[in-house]
Amino acid sequence: MIINCVAYEKGHRLHDIQTEEIGDYLGQPDRFVWVALHEPDEAEMARFQAVFGLHELAVEDALNGHQRPKLEEYGQSLFVIMHMITMRDDQLETGQVAVFAGPGYVLSVRLHPGRGFAEVRQRCEQEPALLRHGPAFVIYALMDTIVDRYFPVVEALQAELESIEDQIFIRGTARRSLERLYQLKRQTMRLKHAAMPLGEAAGHLSGVRVPTLCHKTREYFRDVYDHLNRIEAAVDTVREMTITAIQVNLSMVAIDEGEVHKRLAAWAAIFAVATILAGIWGMNFTHMPELDWRLGYPLALLVMGGACGWLYQRFRRAGWL
Amino acid sequence: MIINCVAYEKGHRLHDIQTEEIGDYLGQPDRFVWVALHEPDEAEMARFQAVFGLHELAVEDALNGHQRPKLEEYGQSLFVIMHMITMRDDQLETGQVAVFAGPGYVLSVRLHPGRGFAEVRQRCEQEPALLRHGPAFVIYALMDTIVDRYFPVVEALQAELESIEDQIFIRGTARRSLERLYQLKRQTMRLKHAAMPLGEAAGHLSGVRVPTLCHKTREYFRDVYDHLNRIEAAVDTVREMTITAIQVNLSMVAIDEGEVHKRLAAWAAIFAVATILAGIWGMNFTHMPELDWRLGYPLALLVMGGACGWLYQRFRRAGWL
Amino acid sequence: MIINCVAYEKGHRLHDIQTEEIGDYLGQPDRFVWVALHEPDEAEMARFQAVFGLHELAVEDALNGHQRPKLEEYGQSLFVIMHMITMRDDQLETGQVAVFAGPGYVLSVRLHPGRGFAEVRQRCEQEPALLRHGPAFVIYALMDTIVDRYFPVVEALQAELESIEDQIFIRGTARRSLERLYQLKRQTMRLKHAAMPLGEAAGHLSGVRVPTLCHKTREYFRDVYDHLNRIEAAVDTVREMTITAIQVNLSMVAIDEGEVHKRLAAWAAIFAVATILAGIWGMNFTHMPELDWRLGYPLALLVMGGACGWLYQRFRRAGWL
Amino acid sequence: MIINCVAYEKGHRLHDIQTEEIGDYLGQPDRFVWVALHEPDEAEMARFQAVFGLHELAVEDALNGHQRPKLEEYGQSLFVIMHMITMRDDQLETGQVAVFAGPGYVLSVRLHPGRGFAEVRQRCEQEPALLRHGPAFVIYALMDTIVDRYFPVVEALQAELESIEDQIFIRGTARRSLERLYQLKRQTMRLKHAAMPLGEAAGHLSGVRVPTLCHKTREYFRDVYDHLNRIEAAVDTVREMTITAIQVNLSMVAIDEGEVHKRLAAWAAIFAVATILAGIWGMNFTHMPELDWRLGYPLALLVMGGACGWLYQRFRRAGWL
Amino acid sequence: MIINCVAYEKGHRLHDIQTEEIGDYLGQPDRFVWVALHEPDEAEMARFQAVFGLHELAVEDALNGHQRPKLEEYGQSLFVIMHMITMRDDQLETGQVAVFAGPGYVLSVRLHPGRGFAEVRQRCEQEPALLRHGPAFVIYALMDTIVDRYFPVVEALQAELESIEDQIFIRGTARRSLERLYQLKRQTMRLKHAAMPLGEAAGHLSGVRVPTLCHKTREYFRDVYDHLNRIEAAVDTVREMTITAIQVNLSMVAIDEGEVHKRLAAWAAIFAVATILAGIWGMNFTHMPELDWRLGYPLALLVMGGACGWLYQRFRRAGWL
């Protein structure tokens, strides 16, 4: 589905055009066409492939929704795959955007539901001085938006980690913490696999040997690169702390277990003393004078209770109870 | 065993030829010979070694089935070793394909049973425009097919991981999960050792300094390289999550153990109280008035039952039972 | 808020100047202006952006307080982001300093509360021979001060680790040690993420291809680089020992648990023997001669006490009690 | 001790020569001398040092048996240290071979008992076409032989790992598996430290900047390099699986422990019920009608047996017994 | 404190000189001055700083005893910091040596007590042919000596590891082993942090781009580099085995714990059977014929003893006792 198909001149929007008219705008200095597609079918893609002269392998990748983020150069053209990652109901959702850009054109292909880029186009059109840099600036604007949308995800993961950390030293939460930590680790891996290859791409577009298309936008891509570095650093911290938290969680289970053992052992000792005393006075010796005492029985109960109480105190003091 | 031996001109199949005729087709512009062997014996290989001028060490490697994937250049010729990996009954099976390619010839040597490459040849012959790139395109076609066959294996490993993940937080499955995780780790390592060196090879064939044979096929090999990168990323995720899952599994064992302990301890306490009470009324004191009560016995049973029931309630509420 | 705005000539302080006068001092040989801001608002920053011709993206970063440390070149100008880390009440606090420097000016922007750099300016002014190197020397002076302030933090982390190490082999401290180790790991990660990217920046400013602004200050930045290396090495040691200490802590829990078990088991055995003996003499056989002995009862108690005592001795000797 | 001292011309053995005659053969085109020493004393080495002009530091290393594998260039000469590793009675034995090679000579110095290289010389002499490449080919032949002798060791380690893997999920083998895994890890480290630096050396001799001595033998060293890569990959797999197996082993101990606990708890419950019942009927209440029943006692035993049997069935069904 | 201050010509010792005379010997071909200081005060250092033209930052580092090992070039001069590590009473002690070297002078500054370098000077003076290489050779001689003194430390760490390994599979040693392993890990980290940066320095002095001062001593520094590589490999092995040993230790604790549990459970079962039997015969049923048997009591004891004995045998056979 074609979302937009607009021609620009010197950074200013000219007007919406039809697919058939695109050819008229290509190859003219200071002009470029910016097309946005959403889940196009093969026929639609084939048309644009013909118009812009896209490479067959890149077109395949753009249509297939399970690519790794990457940047590829085909002669003077660039082909970028990016992952959009959003958090919905504690689950990460991944969408894919493929961007083809060459002298005179930008074509973005968005797959899977997810927020579009209408706002990006709007913002670009408000700054013709920047949009004048041409297709490279559009790539930057899209990439910057996608990367900016990673930050809430990073923050959600950090918040989740902190919430688990608050819980992890509390008794009886081990199982739940463990499930959450495992889930967190998985989501972290997913974000990392979206951000890291994109970081390489942004690094390439801001490095020493920049593709000709991007000569004037190096500093913009360096900014994106820097954002991706921040995300990677945050993700690495979350990842490493998650691993540590899993170990800590195991230790807490063992420590709690040990405390439960001590509590139980203390009670077992108390019961054992009572049992022995009852056993002794249950013996059938003929000559057990205390058995015949008038207050023998209450005394016995007192002794039993006293012994138990004394033990209870001692265990309490030792921190076992 | 010779599977095929065909001559091509400008990407079009000419006809099947005999081994003896190969020499007639070598060194002619726009022509090349494509030979496919399956588990050849040494004599057969020696014949082709002579015809194509293959290096002795490469021939040895092609016949010996336990090579590491690799790419080697011998002057203008290339020698590639690839692993075919297939999943059969939850077990990974590894086959080996060695490809010799030089100006005017491609020779593929397949060892161990496994799917052949008849379909690759067919597909290539249907696209003469591509096959015209010559031997390098054949290497690409074979490599691409082998790498595409890795994806179902990756998916099987991911599915296995997900199936274990579903199980890992359920009680009583620890031993089975552990065996499966260990097995999964092994298979992951195997796939990794097949994909990683091949990725290096594909990277080399699409990099800055490409062998002359592959000058026109850089973008194709970059596509393979990209696929291998995706496989490596997936394999890395599986591997890291497997390690985490093993730790989580241990924690779950400890947590379950702790819960079993609590349950047992609760029952032990209940029994202990009953035992003590029975012991007390079994004592032989002369003056134990309740022993002579008419309803002493049923009352005693009631008290015992009541104490046990009260404890049971308390433990239940504390989540121990 | 403008803290200072001073003009220098040949390393000597000329006098405080107004923002409006800055333009008069720019572009004059041997002169530069050094401005220090603290939490400026956007309007204030915009003024300096215009005066010094700062890049829009850098200005954004300087105002936004959550940047990663970094060094960026914009033409002849440099832009540095650094983290100030201080330990307050066992908690790490992070502040941010952004420094813009170009031919003829240095502008430092400090965010979040934290110690200022008045002392840095003072010390610089006392050494005109050094300050003569111009803006690059000011960057060095600020960076050196910030890095020197990392050392007390490193030492606090090392001291905390040592304090935990002293405790870790003592019984009953596992839970507390674990919490402290986890906290320590987090703080270590934080310091590392401040020091490591700054180390890259310092390395770049003392490396083979130094920005022109810093040609005469290479050796100074190498010194900072070396300090950051020391910090990284120290942080790595703390990090690795923390991981080990967490494992050791778990082992200690298991060992302590085992010792508690042995102690309990020993007491259980002692009680069991007494219980059995009491049970035997509580049996109702008609012919149990010892029951009728005059000293039967005291003897029985003696036997029970003796058996328990003997067991106690044995367990003691075996190290179980 | 001199094992051999032979002169070669164009790859053909001329004849055995005396140490004194060596000088006559040096510096003659197409000729070289190949000397093999076994545990030479210092005087012997000093003689050869003088004849071949060996560097003092290299000679020291050759005599001292605890070097790391390495390749050093001294002007036009090469100095290689390799480790021979053999498996004897489940123990790894390490020997050292130092090879000096320069234009016109090869000198190998073998330390510690271990298989010699008589077969290498024999095989070389049977292929004069190859031996014609001179000293570099001799280095290759020795290195190839040493590396080929690593393979049985790798296979022994893999077999040991597989044997442990077969055992690891069986109960009651944890201690033995652990000892074997630890031992395996040690041996793996040892093999790795022999193979890895040698791999670097072989990589250097087959790389882009090859020492002049080895110009014609690049492909041979690439073959050795490839073998060492295979060994490293195998060793890495063994190492990583060993680490995993140690963790799995711990989990299995915990799982087994849990199962033992359940079994014991079930028996404890059964005993407890019997004990309580006996306690109840041992109480001294006057009015306990069942005590006077004729069949009271056998009925009581039946009830006790029945209760125990019923519990036994339940635990059995729950998988605890 | 000045330990020595000697002038050399063509590798031969001329005579001791006073600090004031140093200037007379600087800048003369084939001559150099070698000064050794021990814990100099600032005034002393300032004097030498002036004479040799040392860089202020380097002088600071030399006086401050907590530097990281490093190599710095200041124009034609070199500045090296090395750590001396010695084992005293199972504790590692670290000293620092700073060496300044330039054309015509070497100045070594030793901090903290520790063995001096008198022997190094002596050995150098006995080999004028080598000492002729000038200040670079002195740096080598000092570095070589310091590195050689690392080997006994490495061996002590290896011996400690082996001693722990002998103990680790023996019961009841877990706590002690753990403390020793933790200590070993710490010491290993310390040695590593001394050796690794020094290795980088030695690598630089023997690499492709050697400082002019060291042109003739490349092979000597390569030897030191090689020694440091050996040390690093050994340290890495110790470190990795230590980590494994800590895990193994935990597993052994769990296994031992499991065995203790089984032993206890067996005894508990034996006691339980005796208790039940005593309980049964302690019941108050009127019609319990065996109670009235003449030999009832001894028979009962026999049955109890027999049951216990039979259980004991079974547990014994099952390996639980």
C-alpha cells in the first residue's frame, strides 16, 4: 500500500505525485522523490524496483520480514534494514523498515503493524534547510526516529530490572523473580540484536569512508551512532546485572532454605525433648517414686513445658526462631 | 561417482560431456564445465586433479570427510569446504561438500549421504543471465542452498528452546529439561562451527579484496554473508539463553526443593504434636484425673485431632501446605 | 547560569568580560575566552551557540543530562562529554560536564549539583606557561580533575570489596554480603561506563592522529589516558572479584548449611537413642525383670544418659558438634 | 646426542656427514644440511651455534625445556618452538622440539623422551620434488607431523567427554564425573596452550608477509594452519561443553538430592503414622473400649498396617517412592 | 637515596661520578651515565629532572608509588614503569621501579623495600659487548630481571593450585579450599595486572616501529616479551582452573551433603523401626498374648535388634552407610 509519494525540491515539498510520474523527477538536480510503502505486495514492489533500478536481492529482503538490521551499498545507492521495537503489555513487538535510497529517491517499506512515520515527514518538511541534504537526510530522520523509539523500551527494561532488584532480597519471591529475570534476559537479547547491527551501520555512515550519498550528513549519523552506543551500554548493563541477579536469586534461595532448616530444626528439638520426657515417665518401672506423687503429673507437665520454653528461648536468642 | 558433467556456454547448458572431453572445453572464453561428484574414490579424484590441475592438499581435504569449513585460494582457483547440516529425528547430521572452482570449471565433491544439489543446477540453468557469471555464480548457488538449509535447523533449535522454556518453570521436569538443554547446547555448538567459518569465507568473497574469479558476484556473496550473520545471531541467542536456562533450571530445583521441605516440615510438626500428646497420656502417673474420665479417651482424640487441624490450617495459610 | 566568563592572553588572565564582549576576543592570536556555565537554560545556551558557532546536535547533548561520555570533532572544534561521579552516603551520584572548545574559546556546561571547577581555573591561572597551550589545556585540566575525582570512588569500591571479603568466610553473614556485593557490582558498572568511553576519548587526544587543537598537549592527555587505564584495571579487578565473591558466598551458604545439618543430625541421633530406650522400658511385657529392680529406674536413666553422652562424645570428636 | 646429520642436494640425500664437514656444505646453492639432535648438552649446542651462527637467546630457549610454542625470525633465519603432546595412560605428556632453519641448514633439537622424527626424514627423502623447497619444507614436515599427532589426543579428549556425557545423567556418578571433568578441563587447557601459539606461527608462515625462507611453502603452512584451526575449534567445543557439564552435574546432584529427600520423607510419614497409632493405644485412659476387645490387638496391627500401606500406595503413585 | 651513579664508555665502566659531574658525560658519543635511586625525595628527583630534562608528568609518576606498568615515549627518551612482585609468607608484595632512559643516560627509581638491582649492574659490567648497546640494554637488563623474578611467583601460584586440587575431592576440606581459591584468584589477578601491561611495553619495544633508542636491542626485548607471554598463559590457566575449581568445590559440597543425608536417613530409618516396635508392645490391649510369654521380652529385643540389623545390612549394601 502506498502511504505517500511526494516530490521535493531544494528541501521544499512540491506536491504529491503518482507512481507513473516518478520518472519525471529522477535525475533532476536538487529534486528527489520520497515514497513510503506499507506491506506492499510483490507486484507493487516490482513496479518500484523497475522505476528506481533496485537490486533484486534487496527487494527480496524488503518483502521478507525476518531480516537482520543491516546497511548495504549497491553502487551509489544505499539499502538499510531497521527493526522497530515497541513494548506492548510487557511483550516486545518487532516491526521492520527497509529503506532504499539513491540519488533522487528514497523508498521506505514498512512491514508488520506498528507506528508509521508521518510525523517524521512532517518534521522534515518543516526544516527545508535540513531536508535539502536530500535522501541521506531522510534516512537519518527515519533512523533517528526508530532509535529514539528504542529509549522507552530500554527504560522499561531498566525499570523491570529495578523492580526485580527491589524484590530479590525479600523472602518467598524467588520463583516469580526468576521467571521475570529470564523474560528480561530474552527481551534484552532481542533489543541488543536490533541495536547492535544498526550501530555498525550508523558507524559506517559517520566514519572515515562515508558513501557519497551521505557526505553532508556525517554529523547527523554520528549522533544516531552515539545514541545507539548509549543503548548498547544500557542494554549491556541490564544484561550483566540480570545474570548477576539470577545468581543472587539462587543464593537467596539457598540462604532462605538454610533459615527454614534452622527454624524447623529448632522446633524438632523442642518436640524431641517433650517426647523423651513423656517416654521416660511412660516407662513401666515399679519403683518410680515421682509417679505416685500427688502433684507428679502437673509437675511433669511443668518440667516438659519448662524444658521446651527454655529451648525456645535459646533458639530465639541464636536467631533460629 | 559422477553425478553430472555438463558444459555451459554464456550461461546456457550445452550438453552432458564425458570426463575425457573436459579438456576440450577448458580455456575457452564464456564456457565452463560443471562436474558434480558423490563420494568419489581416489582414482576418480586423481583423474579430475590432473584435468583441472588441482592442488594435492586440497584434493586430500575433499576426500577426507572431517574438514572444517574454509575458503582457500590457489592462484586463480578457489577451494571451498562447506558443511551440510540436517536435522533427522532430533539428531544433527553433518555432510561435507568441497567445491573446486577456477577459470572454466567447477567441481563439487559431496561426501556422506544427504540431499544432493540437482535442484541447484536446475534453477541455475533456468537463469542463464545469472549463470553467465560463470563458476563463481555456481559457488554462490551451492553456498546459498547450503546456508538456506541451515534455517530449518536454526528454527528447530529455537523451537526446542521454546519448548524447554515452557516447561522449565513447571515442577518435576528438571531432569528432562536438563538433558534437553545439554543436548541443545551441543547441537548449537555444532551448527555454530559450521556457520561461523563459512561466514568468514562469504565475508571474504564479498569484501574489499575479492578474488578475481568472483568480481561480478560480490553482491550475491554479501547476501549469503548476511544470511550467515543472521544464523550466527540466532545461534548466539539460543546458546546464551541455553546457558541461562541451565542456571534457571538449577534455581528451580532449589526452589522446588525448598517447597518440598516446607511441606514435609509442616507434616512433621503435625505428627509431632500428636505424638507428644499420645506420649503425655501414656505416662504412668498415678494421679492423672483425665485418664479416669468417662469421655477422657474421645476427648483426648478430639484434642489431638484439633491440635493437628489447627496446625494444618496455619501451615495452609502460610503457604506451606 | 554563568559562573565565569574570562579572557586570557598568552596564558595570563586579562579580566572578566560580558557575554556581549566575547566576540571582540575571538579570532585574536594568543587569546582565548573561557566560559563556565551551570545548568544554563535554552535561551542562554542559544546565545553562546550563536557566538561560538556551536553545532545544534552538540548543544542539545549539553543541555540533556543523560549523555554517554564522548569526544566529538566538529571541524576544528571539539566537543567532550564527561561524567562526574561522587560517592555520597554509599551511593554514587553522577553529574555531567560538557565542554566545547575551538580556536579561541572554551565553554564548559555543568549539569546537576556537584563540585564545581573553580579550583581548576585557579590552578590554571597560576601556571601561565601551561595555560598558554590554550583551550586544549583547559580541556585537559578539566578532564584531569574529573578523572582524579574518580580515584576516591575507586578506593571506596575497593574498600567495600575488602570489607565484604573479610566477612564472607564468617558464618551467618551471607545475606548481608550478598546485598552488598550486588550493590557493589552495580556501582562498579556505573563507574566503568563513565571511565571507559572517556578513556577512548583521552586515547584519541594522545594518539597518532591528534586533532589540531591538541597538538601541544598530547603528553598531558596521555597522562589522563594512563589514569583512566589504571581506573579501568582497578574496576575490572573489583568486578571480577565481585563475581567470584558471589560464587564463594553461595558455596559458603552450602557449606554452612551442611554443618548445620550435621549438628542437627547428631542431636537427632542422641534424642532417638533416648526415645528408643524409653520406648523399650515402656513395653508391657509381663516378664521384664529389670522393671522390678529397686534401682531399675535410676539405672535406666543412667543408661539413657550414658548412651546419649557417649554419642555426644563421638559426634564431638567427628567434628559434627 | 646427534641423531642424524645429513647433507641434501636438490631434495636428494647426498650422505651422512660429520659435524666438522657441515661448513663445507653451507652457502652452496640447492644444498642444505639437516641435523637432528636429542637432548644435547651445552657444549654440543655451542658447536652448532658457532657453525650456523645461531642467536644466543634462541639457543638458550632450545636447551631450556619449558618454552611456549613460538616462531621467531632472526634476520633470514627462523626459530620455531613446538610442543609434542601425547596421551599415555590417560595423562598428557609434553615434549619440546626447537627448530632452527636458515639458508642452507635445518637443526632440530628434541627434548624429553617421546617419539622421534625418523619417519619424517624418511618420508621427505622419498619426495625429493618437495624436499627441494629446502629448509622451509623440513620445518613444514616437522610441524605437520607434530600437529597430526595432536589429533589422537583431541579424539581421546572428545571420547572422554562423550563417556562422561553418557554417565552424567545416571544417578550416583556425580563425584566420579566431576573428577573426570576437572581432569579433562586441565588437559584441554594444556592442548590449547600448545596448539594456539603454533597456530599463530603457522598463520604467519602462510600469511601475506611470509619470511623469504618460506616463499614457496605458503600453501603447505596454510594446510597446517587449517589443521590447527580444526584442533582449536574441537578444543573449544570440549572446553565449553566441559564447563556446561560441570554445571549440569551440579544440577543433577541437586535433582538427585531432591529425589532422595522425597523418598525419605515418604518413609518418615509412613513411620510417623504407625508411631502415632501405637502411641494412641499406649495411652492410659481407663475407658478405651477397643483395648478390651478380643481382637483389639490384631485389629490395631491391621489398622496400622493398612494406614501404612495406603500411604505407601499414595506416595508410589505420586512418584515419591 | 642515590645507590649508584656510574659513567660507562663503550660498555666499560669508567668510574663512579658525582651528581654534579653528570653534565660532563651527557652528549658524548659512546658514553652514558647510569644512576640508581632508591626512594628519592622530591628535591633529589628535581635535581635529576633538571640534569636529564625529564618530563614533569613522568617525574610525578616515578615518585608516586601506585602507577600501572607502562611505557611512554617523550621525544627520544623512554619512560618505563614496572612492578616488582615477590611472594613473602604466602602474600604478594609489590614494589615499583621507574626507569628514565635517553641518549646518554639511564635513571632507575626504585620505591618500596624489595630486592635491588646490584646484581644486574654487575652482570652488565661483565659483558661490555652487550652493554655497549647503551641505555636500551640497561632497560632490557632491568626488565628481564624483573620478569625473571615473576617466574617463582607463577610457580608458587601453580603449586598452590595443585595443592588445592589434591585436596578438593577430599571430604571436609571445602571451606579451607574455598578460602585458598579465593586468595589464589586475587593473587593471580595481581600478577596479571603487573605482567600484562609490561607485555604490551615489551611488545612495543620489539615490534615493527621500535623507538630509535632501542634499534639494536629488538631481539632482547622480544625475548622478554616472550617470557611475559609465557607468564600470561600460565596465569590464564591458573585463573581459569581456579574458577572451575570453585565450581567443582560447590559441587563437592553438594555431593558430600547428599551423602551425609543418605547416611542420616539410613540411621533414622533404623531408629524408626525400633521405635515403632517398642510402641506396639507398649500398647495397652488386654489380649496381647506375646506380652505374657516367658521369653516375650528377650524375643522382642531380638526382633528389634534383628530388624535394625537387617536394615543396616541393606543400607550398607546400597552404599548409604
